[in-house]
Amino acid sequence: MDDIDQKLIALLRADARTNVATLAVKLGVARGTITHRLRRLEDAQVIVGYTVKLRPEAVPDEIRAWMGVQVEGNQTREVIASLLGEPGAIALHDTNGRWDLWAELRASSTAELSRVLERVRLIKGIRHTETSILLKSYR
């Protein structure tokens, strides 16, 4: 990836809906260049999708939580694979410090969150978890 690719990705991170013509003007290249670069970045799976970000309060009935996960021994890969298969886990982060992994959880109710936590507790290789429900976000 060169400087133009990096700038293109930065523009898309700021607004993934920016059209090709606007991207071309901002980067000082032809629209065809942008189209070609986007296709190349998508084919190489550098860009794997486009998404919409919602303010947390835009989905008021949704419960969000963070779960710290301590992994037993050298079972990190197995635990990651299991957590990636958990529908309630929308993001998983490998970290350092007290927790080996951080999982971002979403559920439509406390009952659903309880079911997610029960399923996670059954994953082989997890030593300990701690979950905090997100009450409010500031940004």
C-alpha cells in the first residue's frame, strides 16, 4: 500500500459513504484510479466491508457489555475461535495486562445477556471472566 491507499482508507474511515468522485477530488486522482484501488484493496481483503456507526443511545433497548477474559494456559487460539462463534460477542480484542482478551457483548435484554454469559462460561480454556455492563458512553 502506498500513500494514496493510506489516504483513501483514512477518508473511508471518516465516512465510508463518500462517493468515488469526492474521493478522487480529495486525493487529486482520477475516478478510475479510485475505483481500481478500491477493487484492489477489497480483493486483497484489506477492506473487508463498509459499515454504519450508530450512537449508543440510538439503540436504547440494546444492552452492551465488556467482558475481560483470562485464558487457561496456552488455549488462547481455541478460546478465540469459540468466542468468534458466539453471536452475542460483536468484537474481540487481544490485549496485555490482567485480561488476555476483551470481548464486546451486545444483547437485546438482560435475559439474553445472561444466556450469552452462560454460553461463554462453558467455553473450554477460559479460566476467569469479569463482565461490566456499559451504562453510558462519552465522546
